[in-house]
Amino acid sequence: MEIQSEASAVGKVKSRKYLRELMPLLGFMGVIVAFSIATGGKITAPANLSLMLSQVYVLLISSMGVFMVMTVGGLDFSQGSILGLSSIVFCWVSGHSIVAGIAAAALAGAAMGAFNGFFHVRFRIASFIVTICTMYFFRGLCKYITTNGPVPAIPEVLELNLTWLKLLLAAVMLMTGFAVWRFTRVGCDLRAIGAGETAARFSGCRPDLRKFLVFTAAGAITGFASFINVVKVGSITGTAGSQLETQILIALVLGGMPISGGAKARFSNIIIGTLTYCVLEMSLPMVFPIPATQQLVKGMVFLVVVALTIDHESLRVIK
Amino acid sequence: MSDAVLRSERLCKRFGITTAVDDVSLEFEKGEIHGLIGENGSGKSTFCSTLCGIYPPSSGRFLLEGKELKARSQVEANRRGVSIIVQETGTLPGLTVAENLFLGEEDKFMHGIVKDAGAMDREAQRLLNEYGFTRIVASRMIDYYSFEDRKLIEIVKATYFNPKVLVVDETTTALSQSGREELFTVMDRARSLGNTVIFISHDLEEVIERADRISVLRDGRLVATVRSAEVGSGELKHLMVGRELGTHYYRTDYGEPVPDEVVLRVDDLSVPGQIQGLSFDLRKGEILGIGGLSECGMHEVGKAIFGASFGRSGRVTLEDGYGVDSIPGAIRHGVAYASKDRDNESVVIADSIRDNICLPSLDDLAAGPFLRSGKLDAFARRNAELMSVKMTGIDQYVSSLSGGNRQKVVLARWLGKDSDILVLDSPTRGIDVKVKADIYALMDELRRKGKSIVMISEELQELLGMSDRILIMKRGRISGEFARSRSLGERDLITKMV
């Protein structure tokens, strides 16, 4: 009798856990269904789908880096500025060779990420403070460079605005990221550090080194994504990439990423979150033609989703 | 002297499942200095915090001059005539000395909504001068003053209003000799005015010298109240530390030789403020016990061996000549560590059992840089089952396990890692008898297999029952060494501890 009730209690806990893990996916489908109805099926029209897809790539790739940052319990608000600045680097170097341009952009991103990581780890400043500061700092550089006008890309770059290429690059990046997350010790380490840094240190992880590398990697990944950004926009202005950081954060949270990081981070958070965000972004103008209303609705939807999906249990563990 | 000013009646204070103060009934007389002693965690500080309104009691009550005292805050306790000088700094940074002195009493200096800061400063300075602390300026920021001066300010704060009961909670450890004398003068004056002083200290000689009567607490219970003229420090030590505990679940062998092979050599190991110049060897198949009072530095020894201490000097050398200087290095070379602070340092409680067991062994389980999750699952399951962890599955979070099961997860991970040297700090702390017995059996088994164990423990019976050799520490140094023997008793260890 007692054993039975214990088993059913365990079962209940397990099914609740699965439901929670499925929440983001249900949310994604809910958003699609709701907006399909609201737009009379327009969002699934091929033209709209390809429009949506064109916005996905940069967000999808950049989210991967921030996903790792958030897993260790950090935040990164400098991503948009990193994208802007590394796009400029790409434009400069791609004159010599496009491949060298990509490498240079990724390097520049890595350097900016390392800058974040260094200040966060070495001086023990909360990552959101460091990255808010560097957001302004990198943005400032970006605007300074573009004072006399936007930095243009060479015409050959624009010819690379091919859906299959962008799709391929995003897929390769995503698969590489997944492999590293799932099949090396990186995933285990980062989850443990996010869940309890001291205990992780005593288990043989190197939290400081890992955190530094994670910020560096996040910068490098966004640096790489700047190639796709340039291919799409053609020339870089002072505000290029701004708002990317908030888009990433919103996407990840919509995807079920726990804000406090830790063991509940799932790689699927990146994909589901980015897709949900892009569907929202594309559909809102169709339903609400006035931009102000769009912002309003976006804010409300975001708040409701977070309120519904936030995991109070995992927040309670945090000290 | 039967006129008790303050009386506690069947006082209990529980924090979750732990009972910090257990059914304590005590009388404090008018005009006495009453010593309160006990090991760390024996409930002295909790008792006094409950008295002063810092925590509400779980059950029982205090009677002050026959009327129930139910203070909900320190300020309220002050107004009833009970005040405390605490272990930690009780002053607030960012405020002036005067503001600190009159915290909670600002109303005295208010004219409507305007505070008369000048009057407050003048009154504060008058009090400081009266106590003879003329070098302290009332209008200065408290941050300007040293730790010791702040303690003196606290003394003034706690006594200027002539409280009926004054609690002095291990304040002397923060004071130099001259500071102590000032404090003792204040205590003596309070007594001569017919007030009561409750004096908590670890320095037994000091307590015997200053107090009229002494009460001893152990594990939250009142063990005895004695007249200080009638006891020696030896008797008090035994009252403090002695425990009634069966010995049946410890290992039973005596006189088994330990191989001479040294597997770990500690050489002149120091950690600032914790341990000084420690040197000892650990042999193959040996259980080396390290004991002492909680603050003697023994807990830092475990961290230092594991490469986890900050600012460590000296050497920790393994059999193969490797010098341990980092946690990953220690783990790689077969050193395991289970911390006393299990939830923060031993296991990642907000993570799964699987991840916790696999973390130290990830590099062994990998093929090149790659891990197969099937292999990890099997590894975690095998070791969890070996330790018979009670769980719903390896996906379960450690946070949902009991203390004993969490410790089993800790041991499971090191068994899985197959470490040769296990440093176990308080391995049975807060663990029930059943799991305790399992852990002792495991330690005995590991010893027979030629693994070496450093067991750091505050429980004397455990040290006596399990160790081949016992090192006793006092104030960061080794103060005694004992070989395993049937005739060795708690008293022998205690004399070296206190």
C-alpha cells in the first residue's frame, strides 16, 4: 500500500518533469497555431517562411554562445555590439579574401568575448555588469569607425546571399555546437558550474577557466555569424546588430532556458526558442500593423510565457 | 543567592531537522557572572540569540524577573534590559560611531522629523569618554576604526544603558590583552551594580577565572552547572566533549601492522590563518584520524591536501613524486576529498546523481575528447548501486536526497574514480546510525584493499574506533599523536585538544 503510493508519487513527479520539459515545444506550437488562425494561414505562405528563415540564421548561431554563457549562470548583453564590430572587421578583411574575413571576424569576436571573460573572472564582476559596460564600449567603437559613413562590403560578398549557403553554415555550426555540448565533457562541466560553482570546483572542473573560455567562445561564434549578417545587409552602420542581445535572451527564455542556468539547460532551448521568437517577430506585424502595438504585444507575450514556464524549483536552490 | 533575575524554562530551538537548543532550563542569579561553555554547535550562541530576540524559540520561554520575556528584536530586548555583544561584528559599516551606538534609539534625538545629529554625537562622545575610550571620535565613520575598536564601541553600545542582563558572546577572541582587560572591567562593573553577565568563551581558564558559576552545554542540552571555584579545566573539558556512544560498529581489530610504504607526504604545510607548519606521512592501507576542536584548523588540512586551499605553502607529495597543487591534479593522481560542507563543496546539489558521480571521472570515461552518454549512465548506475543509494533513478537531483544518501553519492563518485587516497572530512556528520555503520564498513573494506584514508572528525569515538593513528590539532598545529590502542580513551585526546 505504502509502496504503491510512493511509486505513484514518483510517477507524478516524473510526469510533471516531462511536462515542464515539453512546455517550450508546446509554447512554440501554440504560437504557430494562434498566429495561423489570426492571419488566416498567411504565416505558412512560402514567401513568409523564407522571410522568416532569413532572419533566423544570425540569431540561431549567436544564441548558441549565449546559451553556454547562461548555463554557467552568466548573462551577455554585449552580443549586439560584438556583431556590429566584427561585421566591420569582416568588411575590412574580406577585400583580401572572404575566408580570411570570416576568420578575422571570428577572431575579433573572440577577442571581445575574452575581454568580457577576463573582467568577469579576474575581477569577479557580475557578468551582466561587465557586458552592459562592454555593450556601450564596443558600440562606441563601432560608431566611431562609421562616423564618416557606413563600412561597405565588397560586391562579391553580396553574391553569397544564398539561402542554401546560409542554411548550411547554420546547420554546421549548430551540429558542431551540439556535438561539443553533448559528446564532450563541456556540457557536463558547464551544467555543474551553473548549478554550484564551488562544488564543481571540488569535483575537478575549472570554473574560472571554463567561464573565460565560454565568454570567448560566445564572442567567436557571434564573430562568425557576422559574416551572414554582412551578406544580408551589405554595409555596416553604427547601429548594426543592436538589439541582438535582447533578441537572444528572449529567444532562449522562450525556448525554456532557465535564467539562472545550471543543470536544466537543454540544447533544444536554442532551436525552439529561436524559432518561436522568429515566428512571433514575423507574425506580429501581420496582425498588428502599428509598430507600437507590436512592441506592446511582444512584451506581454514574453511576460506571459516566462510566468508560465519559469521553474521556481530550480530558482529556490540558488543561494 | 536564590533570587534569579533570568530563567529559561524548557527552552528548545530547532532549525529544520536539527535541534540546536534542546530542553534547556537554566537560572541566572542577580549579580553573577555566569559562564556558558560547550563545543562549537553545542547551542551556546543559539541560546543567547533566542534570549536577545534574534530568533524566536521553538518552544519554552524566558522569564525576566518573573515576567515572560518575548523579544522580537534586539532593540526590543534592549528596552527590556537584555543586551548582547556578539561573536561577529555587530556594528554597521557606512554609519558614524554615534549612529551605531544609538541604533534603534534615534527617537531620543528627534525633533519632529529632524534628527539632532550634534546632540547625538555629543552624547555618544560623553559615553565613550566615560568608558575611557577617548581616542574614538563619535562623529567619525565606523569604517575608520579597526576591528578591535569596533568591538569596544559595541561594548559601550551594549552596556551604556545599564542592562539587567548582559551577554558577552566570545568577544574576547577578537580582542587583544588590553582590550580584554577593558571588557573584564565592564563585566565586573555590571556585576557590582547587581546585574547579571552571561559570558561565553572558548578559553576555559578565562571562564574559570572570571565566572562565578559555569554551565556546560553539549549537543544543545544542558550537561551541568558548576561553581567555578570547585572545578578545574580538566573536568570542564570532559563535560564539554564527552559523549555516550556505542562502539559496536567500529572496526574491531587491534595491533594489525600497517605497511611502511608511504603514499602521501605532507611537508611544512601552512595556510594563512588556518594551519601552520604541518608535517606528516600517510601510509598504504592506513586510516589516519585527525581530530581537535572545530576551529583548530583540521578542516583546512583536508582542503590543503586536495589542492583546494588558497594561499597554501609547503608540499604535499604523492608516492610517485607528484606534488599536489590543484584540484584537477589531485583528482588525476588518485586523491579524493569529501568536504564537511557536503552541500556546497562535495556535491552539486542542483544537478543529477549521474552528473555528480561522473564529474571527476569524465576524462577516464572519454575516448579522445568524446563521451558516450550510455557509458556515463552505466558508470553512474553501477557506482550508485554499489553504494546502495536510495533513489528513483540516476536522473534524480541530489537536492531531493537525504543527507546520508548525499554522502553515499559522494562516496560513489570516488569509488568510481578508484582513488587511492581518500580524504574524508566529517564523513558521518548529520548521518543516521544505519548509514554511519555502512560508511564505517566501507572504510574498513577500503583499508583492507590497500587504500589509504585521512579521516578528519570532530567525533572522538569515531577517531578512536576507526583510526590506525590519530593526530590531534590545536590552534593550527599538531599537538599530539596517538597509535591505535584499546587502552586509548577520550580523555587522552581531549588533553591535547583544549
